[in-house]
Amino acid sequence: MIDLTSKEPVTRQALRINPIAGCQPLGAMYASLGIHGCMPHSYGTSGCSRFQKTLLKRHFRKSSKVTTSVLKESAAIFGGDANLKTAIKNIFETYNPEIVAVHTTCLSETIGDDIKACLYDFPIPEGKYLIHANTPSYTGSHITGFSNMVSSAIQYLAQVTANPNNKACILPGFINPGDMKEIKRISRLMGVDNIMFPDTCGVFGQRGVERINEYPAGGTKVANIIDLGNCKKTFALGKYASEAAAVQLKNQCGVPFKLMDLPIGIEATDRFIMELKQLGQQDVANDLEEEREQLIDIILDAHSFFYNKKVALFGDPDIIIALSEFIAGIGMIPQYAVTGTPGAYFEDRMQQIFSKYDIDGIAKSSADLFDLQQWLKNDPVDLLMGDTHGKLLARAEDVPLVRIGFPIMDRHVHSYLPIVGYRGAIRILEMILNALMDRFDRDHPENDLVFI
Amino acid sequence: MVSITERKNMANKVLTGERAISSLMMDMPGMVCKHGCSYVACRGLVLTPISGILIITHGPVGCSYYSWGGNRLRHQAANAQHDYFSNSFSTHMDESDIIFGGEKKLKQAIKEAVEIFRPPVIAICSTCPIGLIGDDVQSIAEAAEKEYGVKVISFSCEGFRSIPGYRIANMGIIENVIGTGQNNVGKYPVNIIGEFYNGQRAKEIARIFKHIGYDIVAVLMGDGNYDDLKNAHQAKLNLFNSDKVVADLVEVMQDKFGTDWMGFNFIGLDNIINSLKNMADFFGTPELLSKTEDLIADELAKIQDSMDDYKMKLKNRIAVIQEDEFVSRHYQALFSDLDVNPVMVGNELFCRPGQNEMSFMSAVERGCSTPDTKLGVRYDTDLEHYHINLPVRLYEQIKTKTTINDTNGVHSKMAYDSILIPNLTHGETEQLLNTIQPDIYFPGIKENFAGVGTGYRSCFFNADDYRFDYGGFRGAIHFAQDLLMAINMSVWQNNVAPWKIDQ
Ligand code: SF4
């Protein structure tokens, strides 16, 4: 039964019920897939990679090639070095990737294998690359794993070479390819040449089947990752997913960075564009101005339908922060904001938003959907925003759900369309309005049903 | 550990007769594979479908998050209050638990689960780190059982274990659950042990069985529930309808409770009819036999018209299927119902139903062909990933148009009136596809068989996505509908952009 949650608050210290976040290897896998010609390698048992690959496939509706070192009992006793070496040899022989990105799992981390030492003198084929990230699944969440893989790739690859490339490095965080594409478009319109890393455009959305040793056209090229060291500036979008990598690039290659929220909603997009404007020394493009005007217009037109509606948001911290700021800024009430990823920043930042808009909201990191459901039972909301797992909540509490974030397994198209930028904000608004107005119509008596 | 080149050579030897059994090892580090692990099977295949069990995953949060609701089972809970299917529970171990041990947390988690949900039974599934840090899950479970008066069963299904998870789970169920109930059962009591993800098939089986007069005592790895399982020992016959191996489950049950077993297949008309007849023969009463005959005749009559209609539409179409052995076998049965010519590419070796891996492997090692399953349908085994299995007639047609490098292993399998060509390279497969020009192409689970032949009308009906079920008497009709939908989908007209079409 979907509704077994009690109304009376219960305190829990150990039992996690209906989590909102996966484990680190999932994020690392997604980040690796954003490298062109990359074979992600899960250093663990076969189950982990199967789980994560399946989840990615359900969200993007395309499957990806991922390998595993199939650790067994012997590895648990003697260490997995031999498996890892054989695996990498096999990968290069069979799949001919440009680069192999190894990430660990809780098994290999608990065994305590030192990957760096193990791979130290591994004979990598000429012109190929091998990188690794430690992604112990018992700390952080998939967002942490994503961040770890991006930082590691930078650590392994980025270099300062003779010529500055006059480009911006954009670290987009764990977002859909549709969003990455929109961010690149905005940046191009602002005259800022950029390298986005990772970049999953053209990785999942591709038609056609590849051969065994062919890779999708998309993804950040290794040469470009190396070139990140020559960038003028880094835009790290989202503290949780991108800050560590930006810091890494700064320490390693001296590229200054600006840490920003994901450009979701008016204010965050404004801030992003102002930064781009400063860097690109160019006026804001007409297209963007027009989109912003449209967005403001729409908000004015539809205001009465969403004003003062209470919303519960759950999902990845960077997205939830930016989304909360957006909806609070247009007169909605982000009553509850929860994320499964641990870290104090989330709650602090949410408190800032709450106090700016004078909202008596609750924000919790390292939370689960059971927490949220208990709150909802005591003080309900008008709308839920979050990933597919919320559909059980939505049914149980009879609240409409706007699907946003990761993973969305029960709808199509979402990964192609953006939620970032002004156009993305328009799309979010459309989703919110449709959900609320459908509900409004559903709940209205027959004789009150009107066309306008 | 074998590298891929060594492995290929070994596989060749298996096919040519100089066999080397180690080549049958499925676990190749660094290969793209879709295998799960012990936990995946234990929790996902066996425990999740049992309504009434609250499963606590002991480990970091990942495993419980991914396996939450993953098994697409439309199941009907006997008691909604104790149906935890749509929830996910874990101990969410963090770094300090890994360092100092997770026992305290597990105890606390059990306590909380009991207090909040009051479940009749709790299962604890351990994930990877547990086996390494040495938590004594078994004794915690025993202590908790005493303390709370709730049954607590622990499953040591850490992902790195080579023992298949379904075996760990099934053995746990046999030891702790089956045999604890004393409900009365009907005259022809049977258990169903089958791996179906889809409640529709369960309903269809239940309908037919009820009609004939069987009493379904319990269902394992299907739409089952805990209370029924307690009485499973009262069944006279275990029917297994599993895509994968059901470990020694049925054999152990035979030893322990004397339950007989037989294979049972609900996909494809011939399979269904054979299965039903076998079952009636087993009980052997004239009443059952005649009811079975009647039912079969009835059901066949009901679908006769649509079948004829679809057969006409699909006659002599050619389908190419690139799937693993189990899915292929289903297709094969369905296709033969519809008179479509199936060409199978890339079957993959797994194990025989009803045989555990060990006995299967040793049989191959001894030089025997694959062992027959008792009373069940016999399946052929194909030993290498990239081979093609095509009807003799088609082979004769295309033989002259294509060259195949390795003709050593070409042999025909009279059973299916088909030819098996082993060790096909990608190039060869593509070439064959071009020659065969299939009407429909099933690329299967792509990561497994990197595809060839882009540009053919293709569709996916894989286990992960199925919303429809092709089992039961109407299965072939549903399949035909979907097949025609895929072949006729109007988007194929616009598949290629106009500027890409050679003038
Ligand atoms: S929690 Fe550990 S064992 Fe489970 S999927 Fe994540 S890495 Fe694998």
C-alpha cells in the first residue's frame, strides 16, 4: 500500500525510508558519460553498475555502455587489483575507448584498494587515457559522486599550456542534456566561447545503434578537458555538484571561478547573464531580452493561479535551491524543501530564501520522503515538485506532482527540454500552471466549469 | 582470469568439440554486461514480490534506492496494511558505520521498523560492505525475533557472493517460511514458481487454473504473499515457469516435503497446451483431463478468428531478433504461432531451467548435451554470443549472396528446422542482415549486443519495459498487435531526412 506513513511524527535514528538520493557511483557514471569516447568502469560487483545503468536508462530512455570488474569473494579477501587490471586490458582491447573512467563502489572502498598504486604502471595504449575517482557510496550521494568524478577528471587531465584559449569553463552539474544545451546557447548568445564539462548532449539523445567500439558523437572531448587549464574563468553552477571541480581547476591551473546557483528562474538566470556579460563584454542579446520579457509577461498574466500556493520540493540540492528561489520570487510558497544529499549548505541557503520572502518553511538535508510525507499529513501543500519517486506521495496525499529533476522514469521527452534560462523558466511555469489548473478543473463542480 | 581473446578461443573450442569449460564463465572483468548481483536477485527477484515482508537493506543507501519499485510487478496485496512494495527501507550506513560496524544501526533500524509498521515479518538483506566489516546479522535477527515477537530472517546476499541471490533467498524461504502454516488446500494443489514481472500473466494463469480446478497454494517469484507461502509444502506439484534457473529450489522442496515438480511454460500456444496436459497427466484423474481438454478447445476457438487474421497479415514476414536466450525463446514460440520466420542473432548462454549451473556445467564437461528438464520442454543451448540461428529455407536463399568466414560450426538443428552459425563477427552479422532484409528487427537490450543494422524497422519489447504480456492464450494476439504496430508505425516513413536520401 502506498500510504503506510503515520501522521504522528516519529523520530528515527537509523531507518531510512524512501530515500531521495542514490549513491556516489551513479553520479560518477553520469559524469563519465559526459566525456566523449569514454567507457565508465565500475570497480565493484556487477550489481552496482547494473542498478545505476538501469536508472540512467529509465530516465533517458537510452541505454549506455558501462563496464564492471565483477568482483567476487576472492577479491573481497585478496583485493581486486587483478580484476581491475584485467578489466582495463579487456576494455581497451574490446571497446577501444579514448578514455576509461574508473569509479569505486562501497565494496572496493571497504576493501581499501589503492587504485592509483594499482594502475601506476599499467600499460595504457598510446594516445589513450585512464582516470579514476574515489566514490565511496557510504558518504554523500550521487551528487557527491558526480562532483568527485568531475574533479578527478580535471585533476588527471587539465593542463596549462602555452596559449590561453579565451574561453569560459562551464561546470553545469548534474542536469539534463536539454539544460546543458540551453546553457551553451545562452553563453554563445552572450559571446562567451566555452567548454562545458561534462556535457551529455548527444550522448543519450542519439538515434541509431553503435557498434561495439563506437561511441556517441556527444560528450566533452578529452582535448577540451585538457584545455580547461587555459580557460579565462570557470562558472561553477551549483555548489554541490560543481564547486569541488572549480576549486581543483583553480588550484591546479590558476583559473579563477565564480560559484553560482544553477540558472533556474529569473534571478539566477539574471545573475548568470550578468556574469557572462562581464566576461564577454557584450550587450545582452535580443533573443534573451525577448525571452525574459515573455517570462515576466506570463508571470503577470497567470499570477492569480499560482499566487500563494504552497509547494513541497524534493530532489537534488542544487536544483531544489534554485527552484525554490524561483517559485518564491513569483509569489509561491516553497513550504518544504528536502534533499537526500547531506551537507549544511542546503539548509543555510534555504533559510536565506525563506527569510528573504518571509516564509515559515522547513528545509532538511539528508532527509527522505517519509519525513516529507509526515509533514504533508500535518500541514498539506497544493503542489509537489520532484522526481518520479514522488508519484506515490502524490497519490497518497492527493496532491498534483510536477516532475522535475532526476530520475523521471514515467514520462517521456523531459530530458530533451530545458528548465534553465528564461525559456526553461517558462517551461517550468507551464508545468506548474497545467498541474494546478488541471487540478482546479477536476475539483470544480460541473456548473462552474468554464472555458476561460 | 581470462582475457577476451583467450576467452574467444576457448569458446571456439567449446563449439568445435575440444571444450574448455572455464570459457563458460560469465564473469569477465571489463565486459559490458547486464548481470546483477546476489543482492539484486535475492531482493529483486524473490523477496520483493512477496507481499507482507518488510525488507530492510543493510548497507549504504544506494542499493535500496535502486531496487525500490524496480521490479515492475503489478501485484495485488492480500493485506494492504502489510504490503511494503512501494516503500524502500535501509540502514543507510555512513562512514562511521563502515569503520565501527553497523550492528548498532541495524538493531535500531529493526526496532524502528517494528514500531512504525508492525510488520508480520522482516527480511534483512546485506549488501557488499557487510560481509567485509563482519556484522553478525544472523544473531541480530535472532535476537530481534525474540525481543519483538516478529519473524526476522536474514539473507547474506552481499553483491560479491558467487552464490546466486535467488538461491540464497529461496533457501531462506524454505528454511524459515514454508512449512509453518497449516491451511487446508484443495484437491489439486499446486505452487507456481515463476519469474514474471507482470501481474497480467499471473491473473491469466489464475483464471485458467481455477477454471480447470487447480488450487494455487503459493506463488514464489511472482505475485505471491507471505501467508500463502507458509502453506506451500501442502502442494502436490511445483510448477516452475522461470526464465532463469530456479536453483535447487524445486529439488530441495522435493526432498524436504516430497513435492513433485515439472516445467511449465505459459508463452506460446504449444507450450501452454503441453504444460496443461502434462499437469493433468500428473494428477491423472479423468475429471481433470476432460476439463483440460475442454478448456483448451474453448480457448483455441475463442482466438481462432483473430489468429487467422493476424497470420494472414504476418505470413512470411521475417523478424531478426537480437536478444538473450530466454527472451529469444519466448519470441520463438510466439513467432511460430504466427507463422513469422524468426532469425535469432546473438543468443547467450545461461543455464537450463531446473538445472543448477553446476550440474549443467558438469554435464557439458562430461561431453553430454545439455540435460533434459524433467517432463518439461527441452531447450537448445547456443554457446557463443555472436551467432545466428536461421531457418534452413532462408539460409538456402542467402547462402550464395554472402560469405561466412567460419563455417566450421555451421550445423543444423532439426528441432527448429534452423541453422546455427556460431561466432559471427559484427561485420558478418551486418552483412547477413543486409541480405535477409528483415521486416522487423529487435535490437534487444542494446548494451548487450551492440547493434547492427541500423535503419531497419525495429522495436523493443524487453523484459524491463514490458507493459504488455505475451503469455496465455491471447498472448500471441497481443504480440501480433504490437508487431504490426511496430512494422506499420507511420514514423518510419520519415525515418530518414529528405536531404539524406540519395536521389
Ligand atoms: S550502495 Fe554500494 S553496493 Fe549498493 S549500488 Fe551503491 S556502490 Fe553498489
